[in-house]
Amino acid sequence: MSSPRPHTVTAAGMAPAPQLSGNSLPMQALRAQIGRIARCGAPVAIRGESGTGKELAARAIHAQGARASFPFIAVNCGAIPEALMEAEFFGCRPGAYTGARHERQGLFQAAHGGSLLLDEVDDLPLAMQVKLLRVLQERRVRKLGGSADEAVDVRILCASQHGLARGVAAGTFRQDLFYRLNVIELALPPLRERRGDLQVLCEVILARLAPGQAVSLAPPVLAALAAYAFPGNVRELENVLERALAFADGGVIALDGLALPSVAGSMPLRALPPPGVPERQACLPGMALRGVAPVLPLEMYLRQAERDMIMRALVQARYHRARAARQLGLSVRQLRYRMQKLTIQEPLLDERMDDR
């Protein structure tokens, strides 16, 4: 039985992927950086919170570089079972393991000539990090069950939420691999640092969610969105708008259909400042939008309940993820996946004992 392929491929001739949207100063600076980075072939480590668009940044680097006509492959390292990692990355010969009936190329062979994005690369187990380091040094791979090496020419891009240096300090990421991958670091700004892009982002997202339809935001909606901290960044904004679109009346998204979740890190709702007035001068008393919390759809309620339970376990375990995982009846890998899905971020604590 073949394993799932938790990756996406873009090759020449395919429809263009979504682009990084926004005209704020942080986004202008980011695009300028991407343009310079794309001209070289060095590995890039992309750092940013969940939902900031790390894969979009990687795609932009690929699309603007000399490898644009070759494949772009993105893989979530945390989604591959550890037992299948070597076969996924390097390919396998028939009979290499139970269920391997046919020869299959790996991610490196599939990305030959193009770019390979290793998303959440800091989730790779140490044993796989050693094998990845060897491939990066020798530019050759050997299929699982094979006896000969194959040359590969791939530009490596990787992404992580906190940066690879944090894993090195915690002892969960090899320092020699860090130096191979972190040649150039690209940091993505969170949505709360570029609130001026909200209107553009909403237009782009709604055009994608409802193509050909005229959808608008009621005046208080943009103010409510601007006042929310969006711990899940642009991905969370898209989820909020998709839910609101289902409750829109006559193509107009109203405030009562927005149902922003009440999560840690949110800010009191307040109105947007008038044009030309700096945001810090618009934070005046009496501008809060108060009201009774709306009834949430069951799926959103269950998501919030799961998030609250994980947060409670993390606090009780003093953010020791292995202990919290045991309390919840999960493996550490499962807990990491759920934390990423629910946009749970830990305070900056010493995590050297995290997975012991």
C-alpha cells in the first residue's frame, strides 16, 4: 500500500499560485528582499508565524529565479510518518519495504532542476537530519533499497515558525545542518504588523472564495478586523471571511456574521482611524464595539474547546510539551501538529528539556 504524498508540486505551464498581497511598508521591503534573494542560488531559511505566507514567499523566490521553468515542490516535514521519510525524500526500489511494489522517485528527484521547500523543517527527527545533511553536501541521493547514487540539482528552501537557531539552542536541530540551510534568512511580518493591508487582503481573499460575485464588507467589519490580533495571521483571516461569507445577506458581510473567535492575544474591538490620522491617535475611550458574543457554529466551538484544553495542559506542564502530550493522550508529534493547526504559540522559554 503506497503512502500519502503530503506535498504540492508546481511546474511550468501550471496555473500561478496565490501571491503575497499588500502594499504596506513591511510588504514592500519583503518583496524587495525576495527579488534580491531570487537572483542567487543559495539556500533560504524562511521564518514566520503560522499563516504568514511562508510557502507563498518560497514560491515567489522560485518564480523570480533562474529555476522558474522547473518544478517547485513543497513538503510539510511534520506530516510524513518517520518510518516513511527516507522513501519519501529519496525514493525507493521495489521490495524496499512492505507494500513497495513499484519503483518510485523521491522528492529530491522530482524537484531536480527546480526548488524544494521543506516546510516545518525543524520537525525532522535527528536521524533524518543526518541523511539530509549528506545529500546537501554531496548533491546525490540513494533510493531506499538501491545500491547506486543519483545526482540531484535542487535549490533548498526551508520554513519554520521560530527560526532554526531556536532548535539548535534546544538541541533538537543539528548545528551543521543549520549552517547548510540558514545561508540566507527571510523573516515574514505577522498580520498585526501590517494592518494597512487588511482591505487589500479581504478583496483578494473574497475574490478567490466567491469568484464572479460582488461581495462587500459593511463599514464596521473592517474596523473589527483591524482591532483583532489574528494569531493565525492571513490563514485565519481567510477562515474568518469564508465563514462570514456563508452568512452574508445580499453579498454584504455584516458584523454579526463575522464571529471573531475569542482567543488569547486578541485585542478590544475599536474603529479604524479616519484617513490621515495615525493609528495610535485613534485609540480613544468610547470607541469600543461592545455586544453579546454570537453563537458559534459547532465546528468553531469544538476547535476553541480543543484549543483551550491544549493550553490548559501546556500551562500545567509549564510548557513541557512531552508532559502535556502525555496528559492529553497524544504523542509529541501529534501535539505539535495540533498546536500548529490551532495557532497555539508558546512563550519564549528554555525548551532544552522539551522532548526528553
